[in-house]
Amino acid sequence: MIRLQQIEYHYPQHPPLFSGLDLEIPQGSLFGLLGPNGAGKTTLISLMTGQRTPQGGEVRIDGLDYRTQRAAILNRLAHIPQDYAFYPQLSALENLQFFAGLYPEMKRQRAAQIARALETTGLTEQAGRPAKHFSGGLKRRLNLAIGLLNQPRLIILDEPTVGIDPQSRHFILASIRALNEGGCTIVYTSHYMEEIEQICSRVAIIDHGRILEQGPLDQILGKHPLLRIDLDPQTPEVQLQPLLESLAAQGLERSGHVISGHPGNIDALPVLLQRLRERDIRVSGLSYGKQTLEKRFFELTQTHLRD
Amino acid sequence: MLLSVVQKEIRLVLKDPQALLVLFLLPVVFILIMSLALQDRMGGEHQEQPEVGLWIEDPAALEPELRKSFMALRGLRVIPVSQQDQLLRQLEDGDYLAAILLPKGFPATLSSPTSADTDKLQIRYAASLPMSLRRSVLGSVREALGAAQVRRLFTYDDISEAELQQRVDHLLGRTLVVTRTQGANEAAPPSSVQQSVPAWLIFSMYFVVLPIATTLLTERQQGTLQRLRTLPVSGAVLLAGKLIPYLVINLIQAALMILVGIYLVPLLTGEALQLGDNAWWLLPLILAVSLSAISFALLIATWARTSEQATTLGGVSNLILAAIGGIMVPTFVMPGLMQQIAALSPMNWALEGFFAILLRHGGGSQVAPEILKLLALSGILFSLALHFYRDLTDGKT
């Protein structure tokens, strides 16, 4: 379990990024961390992985504190950065031998762990090739393999599927799911919302250093059910105009011939449909239920461009 | 843990042919070129003397003693040439530094103060000959002439050859003068090989800054350092792991360059490097030079923010340290002020250490001060590098 309590953090000569931030990632969860650029994701990961120390509050991994049990935490954790964090001049095997050598506790099982990491990531056949000759997908898999060397109980993956082909993406996502099913806690950051929706059981959406929403993915998407009414595209605009006021009152909005939003009370839906009928506006489609993660993300973080 | 870092660094260097070229081939080339190019311009037991050509129009008319004096001009190697035209052509072609021409009427001028210029001895200098060497050639010729004139004074005395020579030396003032060099440069200046081998070895040892900086900056740029921060390994171990392989590389460089000086330079007509009686002091000296070079490289690599910054800073500072430190221009030809500035360069400390062993055959008392200075500098530089590296690798606020 990762627990961040009352975290205070600011970069020199910058306003505070985190002020009393709380975040809890349960043991064994596959946790999606979302946020636009500059939201504070990278700093949050740096705090979780011990690369940075908060000015206030505490970070605990499985109950252990970085201030007193740093080595014990790092032995059970793996951080897989977005960059290809290895030596391209060396072969996959040489890279794994180097990184495995940095875990003193692994001494006896080193060869076995390397073989297992190669096998898990499907790199056994490529072990002797210099990493610089690898495709993007193979490099991502080597990046992952290095992270598996210490059989971590917690893996933090930072955009592990950027710039790779669909097959490699499928392989990596399947591997992550398998690792999670094996009991490993996984923190997954990505800008690909469909990936998060596909594999994560819990998510947190962060922006401007604040957790805007966190919890089980089903709850987050189901908490604010989305109503969507598709109107007959032949309906003239003049017929639609008078609807605006009553839609706003119910928490709905119209964009072209689509009415959508989170109605305060779904029981009012028949009344709305009745009004449409009275104005001779035909409905061509209707759905009500969970919204998409992307929709919820934009609702919380807005759509304006970030640096 | 440390072994893994060392092994990785060695693998990275071995897979970097450019670095190997700079570290091993470049100094060999420099040593060969500079040892051979400067062998006639620097000291040394086998130093070749500058050559001058001698043409005597009528050899039979010249007294044998005088002819012998001209063939043995002090500090010059005299090559007799039978044709005047040929000698002048060779002079213009750069085969000789000067031509000494003795016309048929020259012997008569020795006893006639008012001879015609056409009968007098002529010295023709090569156009490019510096003034100092012109004076040297002229001085040697005048000395030979003086000796011949003095010898004539005693022609009719009934004295032995040894006594005659003693009188000549006395009247020429040779026996009245004792020469000696005072101060730090008490020993003879180094020969070209004694200068070139240690100088270019030190220079190449300091060039470990290029592979060290490239590796470390690549680690930073590729995110590898970020990953290393999340592994249970300290910055000190990672930095020490970078130090050890380059210490080995520096030792191999030293062995190779010394072998080049001993065996390869003489094969190419140069003077062989002599190690002297206290050669074993080379090992601690080389280790101290290596530690200072690697620590300096680590400091630049950890301080710089980009590869370009590190390679430029490393390369330029090495060139400056070499230029002022007596690597490129020997300190003994520098004016006093520049010699004082040279003493500020760690490359000069290293070079003086080598001279103490190779040139003055000195032991601990002469080498130890240079070793201690280098070790102290290494300690300071490594501590600073570790400070910067910890900022990069360890958890920080």
C-alpha cells in the first residue's frame, strides 16, 4: 500500500505544488494516475519513489518510511520511467546484468531473475542484441524487464506504451495485468484514457497539485451518469432554441442535435421527452449510464491547452 | 554492487571506439611525432649536432692542423663537400644550416691582416637559420681560427703537443672558465623523448574527461540516472564504480606510452627512453596523476548540464592546463613568469614528477611532493564531484 499523508511540496522559488495532499493506493490495486501536463504527476511519482523528499507530511510504502527504511522500500519497488532508461550500447542481457547487480539481496538468484525477466517480457531470443538496434516495442519491453528484476511488490509505470505498435501495446498491457493478478500493486500513468479504462481498477485525477477525484473507476464513472439524447438532424434550429432554458435547469446542454449532461433527477426524463414531442422534435437515439473516463477527465480539468 | 558498476563502465568504454582512439592512439602519435621532430632541438645524450658543409678550394694548401680544427668545430657536425656549387645548392635545399667556404687564398690571410675579401673565409647561412644559431656557427668558426692563430705563436718553441694545447686553451680562455647551471633546472633539460612521453601521457590521461562525461550525461539525458535514483545504491558507489575502470585504463595508457618510448621511438631513429634507477616510483606517481585526472573529469561531468557543455569545458580546460603546464611547450624554454604560471597546473606537477624520476633519477624525496599535491587535488575534486552527483542521484527536496 502507498499512503501519502498531508504532503507539502514546493520547488525553490515556486508557489507550493502540494498543500496537504492525501492519496492512498491500496495493496494489490491497479491504480491509474491521470492529469494534464504540469498537474504534478511526475513530482508525485518522484515522492512515491523516493527521488524527492516532501517538505511536510509523510510517504509510506507498505508501512515503511523513506526517512528510516529507504533501502527496504527500494528493494520492493520498481519505477519504470517513460524514457528508455538503460544503456543502448549494451545488449539486453548486459543491461539486465548491470541493473540486477545493484540489488545486493538478489546475489544468489541473479541469473534466475534475469532469465525470468527476459521470459516475462518475451526478450529471451533478443537477449544478446545491442539495445540500440531494438524497435520501440522491444525497447519498452526491455525497460519493463529491468523493472521486474527485483520481483517488486509495487511497480510504478510512467507512460509505458508511448510510441509503440498495437501488438507491443497489447503485450505490455497484458503483462501489467498479469503482474497485478500475481499480487503486485501497480501505479500506471498514461495520457491514453482508454488504456486506463481498460486495465485500471482505481484512478486518481490530479491537476494543479490537487487530487480532484479518486476512487474505484466504476464508482467515478457511475457517480455522474451521463444522459445523451440524439435529435433528428433534420430538425430546424428555430424549433430547438426554446429548449435551452429548460435544459440548463436540468443540468443538460445542447450541442448541435445532441443533448447531453448529468441530469439532477433522471425521473424528469419523461417530462423532457414529452416536451420534445410537443415541439414535434423527433428523438433518434437515447442512452443513459456510465460516462467515459475522457469525458470525466475533461469535466474536471477543462479542455484548455497546457504547457 | 560495485563490481557491476565497474563491469558496466568497462563495457561502455570498450564499445566506444572513438574514446579508445583518443585515449590510446592519439598519445602514441603525439609521442612519436614530437619525439622525432624535436630530437635535434632539445637536450639528450644522443642529440644530433646541426650539420654544416665545408668546402676547401685547395685542400693541399691548408695545414693539416687547421683542417683538423675545421672538421671538429665545437657543437657542429662538419660535412666536407668537394664542389662549391653543390654545397650551395644543398644549403638552399635545407641539407645544411650553413656552408663554410675556404678559398685558395685563405691560408695566406692567416698571416696578413689586410687581405682581399675574396681570399677570406666565408660563412653562408641558410635563409631560415635563427640568429642564435648563426651566432653559434660564427662563434665556433672564430674559435677554430683563434686556436690556429694561437698555435702559430708557438710554432718555433720546442714544447710537447700536450703543452702546446695547454697554452692554446689558456690563451683562448678555455681553462679560465667553469660553467654550471644554478637553481631548479640544475639537471640538463629533458631530451625530446623524456619530454614527449610523460607530457603526452599526462595529456591523454586527462582526456578521460570525454568518455566519463559522455557516459554520465547520457545517463542523465536518457533517464537512466532517474532509474538509478530508485535503486538501493548510493551515489558514492556509482561514482566509485566510474573511477576504478578509468584508473585501470590510465595504467594501461601509461604502460603503453612508456613501451612506445622505450621500443618504438628508437626504431624510428629517435632516442630510447631510459627509466633510471628509481623507476618503481612511476607507479605511485601514475596512480596519483590518474586519480587527479579522473576526479577532474567526474567534477566536470557532474557539474555540466549537457554533453556539449561537458565536452567543451573538459576539452578546453585540458588544453589550457596542458599549454600552461609545460606539456605543449617545455617549461625550460618559458620565461620566468610563465614558469611560475606553469607551476599552477596539475599537469605540470605530474610532469615534474616524471622528470624527477626519468631525468634526475630522483627517489621519494623528489617525487613525493608532486604525488602529495596531486592526491590532495584529487581528494578535493572527488569530494566536489560526489556532492554534485548526490544532488543528481539521491533523494532530495
